[in-house]
Amino acid sequence: MFDFGAIFQGLGLGFGVAAIPVNILFCFLGCLVGTLVGVLPGLGPTATIAILLPMTMTLSPVTGLITLAGIYYGAQYGGSTTSILLRLPGEASSVVTVLDGHGMTRRGRGGAALAIAAWGSFFAGTVGTLFIAIFAPLLAEVVLKFGAAEYFMLMVLGLVASVVLAQGSVIRALAMVAIGLLLGMVGTDQNSGQYRYTFDSLELLNGLPFVPLVVGLFGIADILVALEKSRAGEEPQQTGAIGKLWPTRAEARRAAPAAARGTLIGLFLGLMPGGGALMSSFVAYSLEKRISGKTGDFGNGDPAGVAAPEAANNAGAQTAFLPLLTLGLPSNAVMALMTGAMLIHGIIPGPRIISNQPTLFWGLIASMWIGNLMLLIINLPLVGLWVQMLKIRYRYLYPIILIVSLVGIYSVEYSVMHVYLTAMFGILGYVMNRWKCEPAPLVLAFVLGPMMEQYFRRAMLVSRGDLGIFIDRPISLFLLLITVALLVGIAAPHFRSFRNKAFAE
């Protein structure tokens, strides 16, 4: 079942690739930028990866993906620093860490809370890396048996799951999916050669470019939203006593089992489309709250309330790569950006990536463990520096971010049209934010839409137009039943109230 010899051989190959000086350097830079992004509220890893995506196009595929991955899981680490010290979440997945993390800071145990968060994240990252290394080859073998019908239903399931787990209104999330599918149809029809929604523009014959869309929706839109919310003279909150960086034995005994439980939750929720780090941290914290009951001091400085969500969000961030690398199915907006980066480099994510691109696959996995080790070094000794970074006002940062974004967009294909598209999608993203529409389902639908159309047409060709092919095949039927169950669940009042409560908390 598990070929551990092949797994260890693959990891050996991966560490050989990841340990190349240029990959070590860019892994470090990615982790450093990710930590900074996690510390600074409002920017987020999605917007940062979107902005820096054009710059990674000049790197080799494995180096570029290692850099982007470092930004992603680095942000999970960095977000805990300001949550604990300033009661100011730098990253959405660190929101629940505020409750007990800042509670420990008020007691003069902020340093211990930072150490618990860092070591819990490192443990979760290590386990997550091993989890991917062990299960990815097995899952890839299973997926190789999929036909066009199975792939189509898998992608439909992914989009429906992203709607269920999207924040806010389900109707708005469905609307975002519909818009994403329509945007994905722009360009030349692969079967008939007909032009669709190109408006006589030669630039759109190959479809809407991915990079301007994501930079606009996440990067430019985030700048507009942040400028609207910013107030002149606003200063960051003052931090409490950091104290010693090492937890006591009692704190370690409370934190260790909580980190293990959080890791387990993150491993599996990270696999779910739309799940990832945010949902993992919430579920892990809720579980610890139930386990604690009325005993202890949960919610006011309990180490378990720090260890569980921090381990869960990092494990969820790691295992989110598994569906991408084996199924070719991005599970969240960041993974959709990673998919776009692979496609731009001419790499098709999916089960054959292990055999066709072994250096990229194993190198990326090995870099995750190296990156997690680097993040321990970056986060704990440099706590004071990250707190000082919060004193930089946003009005000094946004011109730099804007210039980097537009220069990066123009440098991809030296097209002014791409700059105009970026501005257009930036305005669209701002309007979506005002209407409380989450852009993640739109990006997932934009990436998956063309592939869904392709697999649907292949299935129809195989079955000669008979829709029964989606029911006749056992795996396709199983995926269809799960999709229907999720749709029924959305309509159930009990599920809707639980979903609303979860996101409200």
C-alpha cells in the first residue's frame, strides 16, 4: 500500500533540490515576506502572492513555487505575533488566537505564547509535510483511474464546497462562481475555434490573462479598501509584557495535546475545497473550548487556546497543497494562484506531476519543512522588529505596493492592455468588497471553469451525449451524491444557522 522506500527516495531527491543555494535563498525570502505580510494587518498572503506572481515568472518553476509557498505558510506564522502581543490579527486565520494569546500577554506571558504558537506551528508543519509525502503518491495512483466524468464531478464538488465554506451569503457566493465561470469562457473555443466574448480584441483571443485578474481582485482592491478604512494619525496598540520566551512545564503540558489535536484537524480540513487555514483554526479552537468546559481559564489566557488554532492553521496551509498536486484541484484562492503560476510555467498540476516533474514535486515538499524551520528562526528572535513594523503607516506603503503591482503586470508580456485589465478588476474587487462578496469562489471558478468545460465535452463524446455517464460510473456517482448532499445542506435551516454562527464567531 505504502512504498516507504520510494517515499524516502523522493524526499532525498526533494531535499537535494530544496538545499540548492538559490532555492534556500528564495525560500528564506518567501518566509520573510510571508511573516511580514502576516504581521501587517490588511494585506494578506493572497494579495501578496498575486502582486509578486509576475516577478516569480523570471525564476525557474521550482524556485518560483518555493517562494510563493513560503509566503503562504509564512503568513500563518506572522499573523500570530500581532494577535498575541497587540490583540490585532495580522491574518484571518489568527483571529481566534487573539482570545487566549493576548490573554497570556496581559499576564506577562506574551513570550511564552509566542513560543507555543511557533513550536505548535513547526510541529504541525512537520507532520503536514510527512502527510503530503506519504499520501500524495497513493492518491495520485487512485486519481490516474479517473475518467472525464469523474474529473468533471470532482470539480463541480470543489466549486460547491467553496460556496458552502465561503464567508457571507450563499447567494453572493453562487453569483461569484457564476461570474468566474463566465470570465473563464472568454477567448477561443477549443473545439469549434469560435471567438467568445472577445469584443474584437486580439489580446483576448487566448482568454483573460490570469495575473491581471488576481492582482486586480486582491492587490489593487485591497489597497482601495485599506485606504477607505485608514484614518490619519491612527497608531497601533501598545503591546503588553513579552516576558520570557519559554513556557513553563504546566503551560507545555496544556499546549502539547492541544497542538496535536489541532494538527490532526488541520490535516483533514486543509484538504477540503474552501477549508484550509481559516476553518481549521476555528474548528480546532471550538474543540478545545468544548474539551476545556468550565475548567481552566479558557478564553482568558489558556495555552491550549493558542497551540490548537496555530497548529491547525499551519497544518491546513500545508495539506492544502495535496489536492492541487495530486488532483489538479485548488482548494482555496491561494492554491488557485499556485495553479495559475504552474500553468504559466507550462506545468499542468495533477496526478502525473509526480512522474513527469519529480524534482518540482519533491523539491516543493522538502522546501516546506526547511521553510518551517526557517520560520522558527525568523519569528522568535525578531519579535521586537515585527512590532516596530506596525508603526509604519499604510499611506507610506500603498504607493510602493501599487508601483510594484503595475510594473510586475507590465513586465510579464509588456502589454498596456494588461495594466488596463488590472485596473478594471481592481475596481470590480472594490465593488465586490462593498457588496460583501468574497472573491475566492470567483477565482476558483475562473481557474476550474475551462477545465470543467473540457472534461464535460470529453464525457459527452465518450457517452455519445448520454448524461447517464455521470451516474453509471461508481466514483462519479459517489461525488455527485456528495455534491447533492452539500446543496441540500445549504438549504437546511440548522446548517445555515451553524454556518452563520461559525463565521460570526
